[in-house]
Amino acid sequence: MIRKGLAIVLYTVLSLAVKAQEYSLESVTSYPFPSELSAATIGSRIALALNEQGKRNIYVAEGPDFVLKKRTLFDRDEGLEISCIRLSSDGKWIAFVRGGDYGAFDETMARNPASSPVQQKVQVMSLSFEKGEPIVLDEGIDPIIDPSGTRVIYVKNGALWEAALDGSSRPQRKFHVRGTVSQYSYSPDGKQLVFVSNRRDHSFIGIYTDSTQPIRWIAPAIARDGSPRWSPDGKQLVFVRRNAAGGRPDSITVRRHQPWSILVADPITGTARKVWTAPTTLRGSFPGTQGGTNLHWAAGNRIVFVSYMDGWPHLYAVPAEGGNPLLLTKGDYMLEHIKLSPDRKWLIASANTGPDKDDFDRRHIVKVSVEQAAVEVLTPGKGIEALPVITGDQQHIAFISATSQQPGIAAVMPFEGGRPQLIGASFIPPDFPTAHMVSPRSVRFRASDGVLVHAQLFEPPTGGSAKKPAIVFIHGGPQRQMLLGWHYGDYYSNTYALNQYLASKGFVVLSVNYRLGIGYGYEFQYPKNWGSYGASEYLDVKAAGNWLAQQPFVDPTRIGTYGGSYGGYLVALALGKDSRLFKAGVDIHGVHTNKEDYPSYDGEQAPDAEYTRKLIWTSSPVAWVKTWTSPVLFIHGDDDGNVPFSETVDLVKRFEQMGKPYESLVIPDETHHWMRYHNQVLVDKAVAEFLQRKLIK
């Protein structure tokens, strides 16, 4: 009798413990997501956008207290993004963009994910820092405020336009030039404007002074010039030169060095001289990381830039007169979100380095001198710190701070280092299930060709069967890195929440950082036979499934997968090529046909054109529909600005032609990034329900 009673008590306790771990998808996705953190160049004012369950608004704060105050009242889940927040030099005005899909291939296109009967627009707006309603200035993107703090310039229909920040005058086109205008900035005295004129296969750097003087072109050449930066005194410019497009077709499947160089120019005469040329190696190619070359004109007449030439995206400094570059950062880690301090003596960045052995799967704020190789990790520990900005008085650094349990929130810390102040903590809803978040752990394993693969493992709470169902989550991008905590990107913050939710439902979740992703060096990010030309990255996905199957706590007959965008492409490959391993999957707006990669030339073929066509076919999920036996759920919004809806239409049509079953969820008017919170939760619920139904129930 005692044993029976004890058993009942233990069963009750275990049941209550498992029950206590349960929470809704609405609660775990209810966190406010901060983005577009920006700072004035004078004083201590900052601004950011906060997405609170689809209601996106601008908040402001000012030192030393940095109390966040709401400055707009956009209080409906309309799916209208807020992006490109810019403060005037003195912090009195804010310019921003509302609408569109920032991150789509065409950011100028209006989106309407709420299916409103009213025509939506992508609009440049302004807002006083202290009081008043936002002012609609014009349609456009990418605003910057002039040094006087009274006017804003922006791009509309590929041209540069100007408007008064207070809306007191009618917008006017700034000047007329051929091509589309981008990468513009004012000279330090505010009297000149440098810009890039993109002309398809080449681009020029121009300088506009006023309506009476011709545009001055800086060392025009048969090249693609970009990233112009002013010297502190405005007497010189530094820019990046790359080769123009064109030439006879070369082998498609062979990776070659992509040359680039840094030039310094005289804005008056337009003459330029090279100060540094990248080494002619694959690692020396134009860097494909956040911010590209991250070109800066720093103190001491030093030009700072990023290169992979030692195998990692590191910072270098070269004298403006030319010479050998100095490696400022050294080690097996990467840097991104790089900012130059107001005095131009320091660089602040987020990097996957620190004293902990697992910091390669995190981000920490680092501080780098522009004069010597001295890197200081300002935020060591087990958190995630990213997207830093420096206040104009150079007293504080503002950034986004997260942990494995706490979603990203705004934080500030002294520029010299110290304990961060979490200024956004009060915005996390009281019912957010912080205490029930599991801490993922870093795991590593090798693919069949020997490549070392990194992943994060989410293990469910204790209880239930000894062998649990498992999921391989595959991120998109593909130049992304999933982390040991909440991600600093909104799309991947949501998938982290979904991974946590799936773990709470009894799944073992393995988030795989496959090759092509960032954070693990040049050779990992730029592998052989990738994508349409062999899909070598799929070997890492398969290795993740095999690793799970070998774990004693995983049921090898109940392994599934889900992922979006490029991750959707790899999900489709997994289900088509290895249905015996992956028993079910959710393919979210995946690429399926690889049609855009077909080599096509008029009369002239690349040497490996026929071989490439065969590779593209076998690297496409459509080639594996016949062997696809696992159940699948296709999800896509039909106004996707990154992966055409036709990619899913084509694959589904092939399923129908072969009489194969499938499930689908289509969201009319939604984009690639689930702009409406309602639609985001709808997608998350569909993913979770399908995987539970196929692998648990």
C-alpha cells in the first residue's frame, strides 16, 4: 500500500512538473522585439523601433537615465514595418521609413500583409524627439538628415530627393543624373554631397555641390566604385573599387578571386590613387559579411576596413598615404555591426569571441583601437549582445542584450566598460514564460566529407518517454548563424521561440549551423560545390539527422525537420533525398527549382555549361520528388519579396502530377518576413501542430 501510494504521488509530481513547463505560442512570442537602434552624433539621445505583437512604434531615451518613452501611436497589427531610423546631429529630429519590407530584394515596393482595402505606401516620415505627431514627408527609402538638422534626403524612384524635416516645404528632386543613386553622405561642413551612381555593369562616385555647378565625378573608370567616405576635414575621400561586370563566360562551378582595392581621392580635382589592393587569393576576395568592407576613415589618418585575408573577417588599418595594413583583430572569430566612435579612435562591434569555450555561438560587444591590435571584450558571459551604437558624447554604448531565457531588449553601458543597464526589461510581458526556457547547449559533429558542423541542442524537460522525437531546424540566409540564445534578428528570434516551444512539447530540437553560414571562418562560409552546384551544405543537414539518430535519448524513427527560405530549400532536399531518415517536414517559402542559376548565354557558352546544368538539376528538390515519401507541409505568403511564391506553386504542381499527398498553408498578401504578428503566430502554430501530429500523436 505504501509503495502504491508513493507511486501515485511520484506520478502526480511528475505530471505537474511536465504541466508546469507548458505554455502557449502566444505567450512565448509575446516579447517586444527592438530594432533600428540609432544615436545622435551629439549628446546622449538614442531611438529605436519596438515591435510589440505587431504594433511597431518608435521609442526614445536620453542619458544618463535612458528611460524609454513611446513617441508614436501605431497601435494596430498592420504589418507596416518601421526601418531606417536616423537622428539629427543634435538629436532634436528623427527621420524614419514606415511600410514596405526592409530586407526584401525590392525595398521600395509597398506591402499589404493585412489585406487592407486602402493602398499602402512606403513613406519617409519625421518626428520631433520631444513632442508632436509624426509627419509624412514623401514616399521613399533610406533617409539621412543634413548636418543643419533641418532637411532630409532620401531615394525615390532611384533618384535623390529632399524635404524639410518639419514638412514646411514641398519635396524636391535634389539633382538629375543617370542611373540610380545610393550610398550618399554629406561632407563634414554640410556643403557637399557624395553619392554612388549605379549604372548596371559599372558605377561612379559623384559629388554634388549646388544646382549651378556640374556633378564632379571621382576618377571615373570601367569599374564598380562604392562605399565613399569623407576624411574628417572633408578634403579627401576614400572609396572601394571593384571590377565592372562583363567579359567572356568563365567556368561557372570554379570559385575565383574577386578583386577589390581601396583608393583615396581629391574631391576637387577628382584624381585618385590606390592605397591598398587585396591579395589575389580566394580569402582576399571582396568580403561577404554584414557591412561589406566596413570602410572607415579613422583618427591618425588611418583607413580601416574588413578583409578575410587571414581566413576570418577581421579589421585592418592602413595609412591614408598607403603602406602595409595592420591587423587590428586576431583570432578565430568574426566581427559584425561595426561602428566608429565619434573621436574616430575606437571601433565597437559584436563578435563571437570571449573567455567561454562556447562563445563562438554567441555575440559579445568588443572594443578595438584603430592604432594597435588591442581587442577588449566588454560584455563577457553567457549572454548575446549585438547591434551596438555609440552615443554622440561617447559616454555610452547602446545595444541589444539577450540570454538563452531572456529575449532581446535594449541596454546601455559606459563606453569604458561596466555593468549594462537593461533599459528595455520592463516591456517584457508579465506572462512571458522566462522561467520555462531551456538553455540550449553547443554540440559539434562531422559531415560525411569530414567538415566539422556546429549546432545548438534544445532538450525537453524531464518526463515522458525515454526516447523522444527530434527535429532538425535549418536556418535560412544562408549567411546566418544561430546562437546559444535569443537571436538579434526578428525572423530568427521567432524561430528561437518556436524551437523553445517545440522542446516544451517533448521534442529534442537540433538547430544546425551548416556550411555557407557565418561565424566559423572563410572556408566554412565559402565551401566547394555549394548550393545549385552540388549542395554540399546538405551533407551537414544529413549529418545532423544522423547525429540525432545515434543519441540514446532520441527515437530514430521519429526525426523530422523544418526551416524557411534557404532552410526551406534544404528541408525539401532532406525529404526528397532521405525520407527514411527525415520522417516529416515543414518547408517554409523554400527555393525549389534553382531556375535562376541556369547558365544561359547568347551564342557563347561557359566551358562547364552542360556539367553545370546537370549539377543544378540534381541539386534541386524538384529532382527528388519521386523518392519523396515523407509527409510535408508547405507554407508560403504570396507577396514574398525574397523567394517567389511560384517556387512553391511549381513543387506542389509536381506533387499533384505524381499523385503525392501534401499539406499547405497559404497566407494571402504576406511577405517573406511575417510582417503581421497574427500571421507569424498562425505559421508557428501550423508548424508545431504538423510536427506533433506526424511525430508524436
